[in-house]
Amino acid sequence: MYDPISVSAQNDLTMPSFSLLEPPQPHGARDTLFWTAPPGSASALALAQVASSAPLLVITPNTASAQRLEQDLAFYSDVPVLPFPDWETLPYDSFSPHQDIVSARLRTLRQLQDGVRGIVLVPINTLMQRLPPVSYIAGRVMTLNAGAKLNRDTFRESLTRAGYRAVETVYEPGEYAIRGALIDLFAMGMDEPIRIDLFDDEIDTLRHFDPGSQRSTDKIDTLELLPAHEYSLSRSAIACFREQFETLFDVDPRQCPLYNDALKAIPSPGLEHYLPLFFDETASLFDHVTDDTRVALLPGVFQAAEQHWQSIEARYINLGVDPTRPLLPPGRAFFPVNDVFSAIKSRPRIELTEDEAHRHALMPEAKALPPLAINARAKQPLSELEGFLNSEPDTRVLFVAESRGRREALEEVLAPLTLSLPYVDSFQSFLKSQHSFAITESLVDSGLWLTDPSLAIISETELFGEVVRQSRRREKATDDNELAVRHLSELREGAPVVHQAHGVGRYLGLETLAAGGQANEFLALSYADGAKLYVPVDSLHLISRYSGADDELAPLHKLGSDQWEKARRKAAEKIRDTAAELLDVYARREAQQGVVYEAPNDEYVRFSASFPFEETPDQQAAIEAVIEDMVSPQPMDRVVCGDVGFGKTEVAMRAAFLAVQSGRQVVVLVPTTLLARQHFENFRDRFADTAVNIRLISRFTAGKEMTQTLESIKNGQTDIVIGTHKLLSKSVELPQMGLLIIDEEHRFGVAQKEKLKTLRAEIDILTLTATPIPRTLNMAMSGIRDLSIIATPPARRLSVKTFVQQRDNSIIKEALLREILRGGQVYFLHNEVKTIENAAQQIRELVPEARVAVAHGQLPERSLERVMSDFYHRRFNVLVCSTIIETGIDVPSANTILIERADKFGLAQLHQLRGRVGRSHHQAYAYLLTPPPKAITRDAVKRLEAISASDDLGAGFTLASHDMEIRGAGELLGDEQSGQMETIGYTLYMEMLDRAVKAIRAGKTPNIEAPFNTGVEISLNLPALIPDDYIHDVQQRLVMYKRIANTQSDSELKELQVELIDRFGLLPQPLKNLIRQTKLRQRAEQLGISRIEAGESRGRVLFDGTTKVDPLTLVTLIQTSPKHYRLDGSDTLRFEFTMENSDQRFEQVEALITTLNQKVAAA
């Protein structure tokens, strides 16, 4: 093994210490300097100073230390920081790294090739990977310039060969979409995707666009296109792969899926681990950096390298038995550890050591900052900070906040010190300034204190404790409009749909038909007895996806019969009664004068500022909504819905703080003892710097302790009490109760829910849930309870990769090993207590490396708590458990869950269980294990499909909607309602209920006919559709049709028009007609017109019974232009004009609508 000390060269031993702003530097090829690792972020400052004179390669022992150091270096350095991140997969893994990671790595390699001199930052295990040769990227970069020629077909082929994937909508690096003259492309190494607008075969413009909204932003002149992978899929590279694969492995290549995919230029998952086969020779990162690059090593690097090499060899032995996936020998796939050590040894280097007695180590002139924490509980919260500033009057101080919002909060907290705190844009700016004090924004991990010059950096970590940084990944954003049509876009052929006028039919697809000699697109629906209905695309607002009963049990109505009419009328009557009953339940709350809490003050500001995260936008909105509820006289009843770990608890803590400040007691009600314990510990930690008294009541609470706790609550000495349903018993007296926080309400029994219902009229209630039960969601959607959705994930959190697999020991073994060998932990869920010990023994035999523990609800309480605590402290790495973990303690290092008999769980429960993993930035995995397909019910298949399809972060709210469909939509106040939902469908039911609730609230009688309004039918005998060569994907076209039909105003329509042009190009004439027709429909609806028809020479307008058109207007129109207008009966106006082309037809009809609207507008 390499001994770093034995290769030390001559160092200047006369220099026992050094200034961090002028650190000593290694010069000769084998010169080594040892530094004692300084406290705080001082290492980053010293390394940044070294890098200012020559390029620097900094090697860290692991990914976490690289990420922390990257933020610190970016703060201190005036040269670029070039991270080269780890793949975050295991050696020989069958998964590929996330595209964001590959993009960052390729960007760094390209920057190095371009001669960018800065700090390259790499974990040691990443340094051991074989990389493509230096010539690879340079030879495959494509440059596009505005004004240059570009052949679409050739370009498409080039993108495919470069590894880019063709998609319908571009969201991630490595994706592209070609739509006529527009090409969307997310180039590797870039932060934003690009939209290429072609004029014939010339690039007209290059523009960035937002992957969330898909709207264009700023223009650029040049685009550099890197390959999408670190390996090549060119013909020559595939030939090289084929030759080396067949030479190296003694297997039948035809039986190897990965080999066969590679020959077809398909990038299979895990193909990165065969990278050396695509090249004649590979390179290391040392080959990509310049010859004058120095090396710096953090403590622990050499030990981490040895451990990683052992892991590689162990994985090779364990996994190398599959003839369909042969593995490269460790020395071919990675650089052996001694080769890496030799490469390090050949460069001038700095080694940081934590051994202060190291005989060669130089000491940096830096001290640890004294305790500076803000103590909100003390009379003078800033006393420690003030004491430091007073005792060090010559020390210049720079305060560092994470963001602008955090900076403003910090300035408020520091206001009592009356410091002059000018804003500076960087550390370097502060150094050059004359300011004694200043403040800046950065992600520096911790502060430092220099003695020469006397200077301190004070970060939020020193003032508020550990701060968790927010380094967000791009998320696929969902537009509100798209949410409105998502259900329709998920339609499959044969799925039941509801037409408001004709009832429940079956979706057959989009069809183009010639009507009046013009081609138009229609939604084809089938009804009973084989009858078909063709719905014009501009009437899609009348269509909704049916959800209520199982698809196969959904009714199929008969066209032309009164069956649908009766069903709607019956449902409407029931809905009217339901709405009245619902509002009666909540009427007492309306009449009740609630507690008016004090508005947030300085103490609240300090409490908020000590939150170690920056709030996500959704979380901030939820907090503000809760505060608004609490300071108003109306009692609060709000549901906060957010996936596990998305920050709901902090919303509750802010609310609790406000309640306690106003002299009120807070009850936190949770479904399990384990969760009560975790909440108690979390609340205790969060309120540690306050005078708030927090108590726990659970089955663990002993007799004497219970008596003291109950007395403390009764006397008002306890401010916050946390516990299970025991808190609802009569023995618990809360004289000053003001706020009830309920976590996971759907886990409580009927009796507890009834008790909660009686409390609702008296106190403020805040409900937290990851997946709201249908009843909760129905009430929130009915506008009776307020709803806040937290859908923005915390920083760097990845969605959980979800697999539905037939149970197989080889799958279980691979899943367990992947997690254990990367140092993680696994939940293995086996929900049969009788056989759970057998399941644990099978795991021990299958994976001897596993340290297995068992947890289930029938264990003695103390034993269960001990097992969970041991698992949390990583004494075990596999927990074979029952569903008791569903609301268990938070274990960030548990990133894999396997669920046996997943088909037996409900959707909300599966979602909750899956949420136990993926609590860190590492890729997490969920395996839903099932018996053979024949043993699974149709409902179970649907649940498993729904959860595997929605692995998006923040999917809890969407899943709850699916759950309502699958479970028959549930009941609101009685079982009777579910029958009405099954008859007319959940979507229409909710729409009718919403109208009824609003009507009763406004003091009106609900009009049960209102939902039957089917809008205006328009037939102008013109093609009005989205041509399939404009948007060729049927589902995307359907979404756009629905969005157009759903628009309510001219401004919405204009906005959508701009988006269409931006995303798909200039509008073709049929689409212009559709948009103009939709605009016409909006105007006609306001006048009470039911139908408009027009041809080349004549047309007619039909009025419904509620028309707002003034009869005098019609009379005047006919009298002044008798040749052009006449009445036909009491409800039809006929007109005659020359209208041979589309413009003339639209102009005449639009002019007529304007005339008919004049008196209405005046009124």
C-alpha cells in the first residue's frame, strides 16, 4: 500500500505556520507539502489562493465532501471551479447515472480541453474511473451558428449517433424534439435547453427556453453540442466494442441484451461500465488536466481509495456469474489503486492531514470561531455574537447568507446590533473594500477566523446551526392548464368518458372527417348498441374522463334515450342535499369567533431564520397561508398536502410557534407511537432555543410521568403536547387549547375521526398529509377546507425509481447488495408477522453481508423502539419489517425498499411506504414484488401501474385523485353518494357539487339544470383543427385541443397562441380557424346563443331560452337591413352575405355578434 509520508520531499521545515491568504505552494514534480487541516472553511480559502497561481486538482474522500467543498471554493475563489462528480452508481451497476451528472462531467472535460484554468474537484472513487481519450470530445463537438445551413434529416441522424434521445417534449439534458421548422434540444453541458428556428435549411434563430413552461427566453448566436454520453455510438466505436467484447468474453453474445442493444446504437442502462470497449485506449482525469496542474488531497483519500478497490473486486466476484451480462475485469474497467497513487505521486501536491502531531505538517494561521449561536430564549439573543465583535474591534467581519431572502431575514435578526452592513457581491470584493462589516449571499458551508489579516467570515451555520444547502435539480414542471387536462391526455382507447349532454361512452380516438366538404378533427365516442358520437374538437370542454367505478363497471349510456337525463337529475338533487349537509357541518365554524393570534413579531422572525433550509416556493406559500388563517378571526381548517420529506412539519412548527406566542396550547396528534416519538424529538430540537415547553404522551409514558404531564397540561405549563389518539381522551384537559395539528388523518379510526369532527367548530386545525384520503381531498376540492400543496422537492432530491417485479431471489439479492455496498440501508417489507422471522432468515442466507433486524407491531414497545433506534444509528443495514415503518422514523441513509405482496396494498399506502426512501440526494429504489400475474386482481394491477407511472416527486396529490377513481371515489357524508359518482363520474359530480356549494354559500338555491349547459355549437364549414404535421403526437394534440377549449377569455387564448407559435412554429390556417372559432364561441356564450352556422352565402344564429340579446336590437337589425336579416320563428336569426373565404365568413359572423352584444354591453 502507498504510504504518503514515505514519499515526502524536502519541505521548508523552518516555516511552522502560514497565512491562508499567502499559502506555501509545492513546485517540483514530486514536491509534497503537508498542511494541518484548518477549522471551518479555511481549507477552501487556502486552496483557492493556491489555485490563483496554477491549476489545481482537488481530490476528496467521497461525494459529500466534494459537494461541500465545491460551495466553499466557489465563494473564496476568483478562478472557475470545475466539479467532476461521481456517477452515484455502484461498480458494474445495471443502472446509468442521471443525465444531469453526465452533463456536468462532460462540461468539465470540455472546459479543460478549452484551456480553462481553475480548480477541478473530484472524489477519489471517480478518479479511479476510466474516461474517454482526450481526443473524444474535441472530435465530436458540433457547433451551430445563427445564419448557418442545417439539414434536418442529417442533423437528426447526427443527434442519434451522438446519443441524444428523440422525445415529444424536451425536459432533460440529452433530449431533442423536431417539429417542422422548430428543433428543441437540451445540449449536454448546458443549464438550459435551446430552440432552433429554421427558415428553409438555414438557422434563423437560436433561443434558450424554459423546460418547465416550454416558452422561449433569450437569443444566443452560437451553440456547442457535446456528445450525450462518455462513450461513443458511432459506427467505428460500435465496431470496436463488438470486436473487444467478443475477444474478451467467452459467452454467446446473442444471449447478451446489452451487447445486442449496443450494436443497434441503443444506450442500455449500465452501458457506461463497458466504456473501455468503445475505445482503443482510455484516459484518466490526469490525462485531461494540464501538465502544470498541482494536486491537493483532503484527509482520508488514500483509505477511501483502498476501500473502493475492495468494493470493485467484491462486486466483480458477486456479479460476474451471469453469462448474459459478463463483466470487465477490475483492471480493465477501472484504474488499479496503485496506478492512481502513482499518478498522484508524480505531481506537486498538498496533503491535508487531521493529525496535528504530523512532523512535516505546516500550521495555517486560522482559529476556530467561538460559539456565536443566536439564543432566542435568552434575554439578549445576540449576546455571544455581540461579545465577539466587542472583544475583537480590529477584526473585519463578513456575514454570509444563503440567498437574498435569507439575507433580508439575517439583516432583521442583526438589526439590534446597529451595524452598518453594506452588501458586497463576493468575498474578493470584501477583501478589496475598506468595510469593517458587510454582508453577502453565498453557499459557504461554514465560516472562518484569520489572525493575519484579522478577518472573520460568519455564516448562517455559526448563527443558526447546521444549514442544509439548496442545490436544485431541474424538475419537470406541470402547468395549471396541463393539470386540468392531464386526465384526458392519459386516455387509452376504450376508456370511459363523460359527455355532459350525452352521458358515459367509450373513447375511440381522434378521427378526421369531412363535414360540409371540409376536413375537421373529432373525438370519436361509442355508446350503447354500437352508436357513435363525433365531438368537434372545439367542444372538448364538454368532455371529461370518467372516474368513479372501475372502468369495466362504468355505465354505457344509450344515445337519444332519457337514461342520462334521469341520472343527471337524480344526481343533481342528491348533490343539492349533500352540499347543504356539508355546509351545515362547517356553518358552526363560520359563525364561531376563532382565536385571533398575534401577528408575527421579532421572535417569530428569529425562529423562522433558524430553520436550516431555505423554504421552497410552495412551502413558503403554505406558511403564509397558515399565518393569514391564524391572524384572521375565522377558525382555520387547512390541509397541507406534500410528499414525505417535502417540509410539511416546518409549516406546522411555524403555526405552533405563533399559537404558543399568543398564549395558546398546541396539540400534535399522530397515528403511531413511533411517529409521536419522532415528532417529539424534532419539535424539541427545533424549539431548543426557545422557552416553549413540549411534552409527549404515548403508551411509553409511565404512570408517574403521565400524571405529571397531565397536571402540567391542565395548569397550562405545557405549551405543545404530542401524542397518539390518547390525547383525545377525557383525562387530557387543555384549558388554553388553540391549535390542533393532525398528521396523516387517514390513519385514524372512525371513532377518532368523529371526535375530531366535533372539535372542528371550536379550534384551529391544521392537517398534514402525504396523500390525502379521498374524503379529505373531496372536502378541500369543494372549497370547504383550505388546501395548500407542497409539490416542490427539497434540494437535490431525486424521484424514487420504482419497479414492479415478480418476486425473484436474484432481484432481491441485487437490490440488497447495491444498497449495502454503497453504504446505505434497506427496508424489506414483509407484512405477515407469523412468517416475518423466516423472511429475515432467508435474507441472511441470500446476502451474508447483510446485518438484519426485524421490526413489527407485535413486538414489545420498548423492544420495537430499540430496534428502530439501532437501525437509525446504522447498527443494522437491512430492516425486515411490517407496515409499522409507514409513519416511522426518518432514516436518510435508507435508500432502497422492497415490498413483498405489493398487490395487497392500497395506493395511498404504497405511496407512503415508498416515501420512506429517497430522503437524501442519492438515487433511491423501490421494488414492488408481486406473485405471478394470474394471482393479482385488476384493481391491484391498476394501483401498481399508477404508482410506477408516477415516480415524479410531489406525486402525492395526483395519486390521491387516482385513488378516488380506483376505490370508487369514496363517500363525502354517506355511502349513498358513491352511487351517484359511479353513475355520472367523479369529475362531473365534483363540478356539480362545487356549483351547489357556491350557490348555497351565496344564499341561492342551486340550479340543478346549470351543469347541463352544453355551450355553443359552431359550424362555419371551414377546416378548424390542429394538423397532424404541426403536432404529430396524438396525446399532445389532444392536450392542446382541451387547453384551447378550456380557455375562458380572449387574453388566455392570445397567451396560448403565443405559446403555440413559440413551441411549434407559425400557425397553419386550420389552427387559426380553430382559435378564431373558439374566440367566437366565448363571445356567443355570453349572449345566450346555442348555435351558429354559416356557409358561402347564408347562415343562422339560434338563441337559447336564457338569451341576453335585446329583442329591440333584433328588430332594428331586420328593419335596417331586411335583405340580409330575417327572423325564423322566435329563436332563430337568419342572415345572407357573400362569405366565400374564411376571412369573409369570420368577419360577417364576428360583426353580427358585436352588433347583438351592443345593448347587452351597455346594460
